[in-house]
Amino acid sequence: MAEAQNIPAGVTASGPIAVAAESTVATRMSAPPSFDVADFPVPHGREEEWRFTPLDRLRGLHDGSAEASGGLKAEISAPEGVSVETVARDDARLGRAGKPVDRVAAQAYSAFEKATVVTVPKEAVLTEPVRVGLHGEGGVSYGHTVFELGAFAEAVIVIDHTGDAVRAANVEFVLGEGAKLTVVSVQDWADTAVHCSQHNALIGRDASFKSVVVTFGGDVVRLHPRVTYAGPGGEAELYGLYFTDNGQHQEHRLFVDHDAPHCRSNVAYKGALQGQDAHAVWIGDVLIRKAAEGTDTYELNRNLVLTDGARVDSVPNLEIETGEIAGAGHASATGRFEDEQLFYLMARGIPADDARRLVVRGFFAELVQQIGLPDVQERLLAKIDAELEASVA
């Protein structure tokens, strides 16, 4: 069943969408944002931001018992003109896009030894993507990476996670005036991996940011993309697709903070689930602050349940502190695989397995096309096919 609401300029609403007298973002968190892990209490699962997360499967990332002990092989391929630096904790470029908002992100910030800063100079237009490969080799690791685009620069960044690891990290994207950045983050971990990461994007005046998050692997994956605006005219597009299998927990918690006037945001995440105890969580928070007049925003989450035993929690939230907006709305729906669609295709001579694959591919097609890199798109479609074949083998 779908639930959708839209608010035109100057109109308020009650219920799931409400006009807030003051920001209630802080009340949904157990502590204010901070770089210091000591400022966050150890979560117990009753907190709003942790109530869906299986804390006992985080392998100590949430309570301070996970000491860095493992290796993560990192490879970065960058076009000519892009600088890649390894910097110390006191580098002034770290932390500008936002503070950690939960204990795991603060633990990651407190525990990393060296950070990586990737810089695209102003007005540079990259014809090849920056590719970052992170391969887990077992054990616990923490990390911090900053991607910075100068004014009017254009770039595509692909971050690929593979292997086995217990990983907590913060990733920052800082966009200068008029810059355009597309980021593709692929979580294709081994089945035993645990991955928690906060993604902070700071979008400059008239800059454009597109994020495509793809999650397949891992025992527990918990990602927290966050967007803020450094000036008017900024645009953010946040896309995501996830395929949750037997026993997996995949959680995506998004927050778009409209704190500047005349900015746009569009969020669209889709997930498919199959198998016993497969659990997907999607939280979409959008805040339109009083100063953010002329905001235009929309968020969408769709889930396709392929088998019995799978569970989805989808919670869109929209807070508005000004009536002077261009538009705002959200939609969320979870449904089972439609036997009628399968019958329609089979009646035209398509075998059942192929028909099922076509339906799921069609469900994801719109988001896969947002990636814009044929090699990555083909790999992801092959991964979807492999997941479906495993379910019927």
C-alpha cells in the first residue's frame, strides 16, 4: 500500500508531514553531533536512531570494544590533475562537511590514524572517474576520507567495498560553487562483513550532488548519507538500491538539511528482499528550515518482497519551518511480488525464472541508469541476476 503527500507553496499539513515551530532533529538523536565519542552514550536499542539495528551483530563498533586489528587494502585510481594525499588528524580539511551524529561515527572519527584527501582542482572536468577500491582482509578497521571539488569542477567517483571486514568510517564530499559531483558507493561485501558509515555532503552555491548507493553484501550494513547546503541554488539527488538476502540487515538512514534558500533535493531508494529474516530499513528525514525559502524536495522509497520471512521498515519524515516553499512531499510503499506479472510473461512463452528476473530488473532499472557508467551498471545487473538464481537453485 502506498502513502504519498505533496505540499504546494504556502500550504501546511498535519500527520506524517507537519509544520514545525522549531527543529526537532535533536530530539530524534540520543546526543548532539560531536567529534568526541565520549559525548555519545552507549546505545541499548531503545533509542530512536538505533531501534531497528541489531546491536549484538555490530561486533563492538557501538560500545568501544572493537579495537582496530584488521587490514583494509585501499587502491585509488585518479585521472591526471587530481591530487591524492594521506594526512594527519589535525589537517584543517577534515570534518568540514559535518560532525558524527551517532556513537559509531564518532568512534570512527576518534580511532582513525591517517585520513585520505582527494582533491579535484577548480574548473577541472574529469573525463574518467576517480575509482576507490576498498577490500577488507579481516578484522576491525576505521577510516576517514575527504573528496573535495573546487569551484565549477566536474567529477564522478566510484567507491567499491569488497572482502570481509568490520568497518566504520566517515566520508566527506565538499563541493565548491557551481561544482558537479556524482558518487557511486557499492557495498558488495562478503556475507560476514559489518559496515557502518556516515556520508556527509556539503553543497556549495549552485552546485549539484548526485549520490547512488548500492548495497548487496554484508551481514550488517548501516549507512547514513547526510546533505547540507553552503549557499543558495544547490541541488542534491540521492538514489539507492539494495538487495537484502537471508539473514542480512541493510539499513539506510538519510537526512537532507535544507538550511539555505532556493535549493532542491530528490531522494529515491528501492529495495528487493528475499529469504528468512532478511531485514531492510529505510529512514528518510528532510528538514526545511525557516531560512530555506523556495525549497523544492521529494523523497520516495519502494520495496519489493520476493519471499516470505522478509521484513521492511520504511519511515519517511518531513519537517517544515516555513510556508514559503516551492513544494515538498514523500511516498513509501512495500508490496509483494505480483503473481499476475509473472503469469502475464509466462503466458507469452517466457520461462518462470526469466520472467521473475525481468520483473526485478524492471523494478531497479530506473535507478541503475542513474549510475551512468556501463561497466558498473552491467556488474550490478549481473549481481541481481545471481541473487535471483541463488534463490531458486
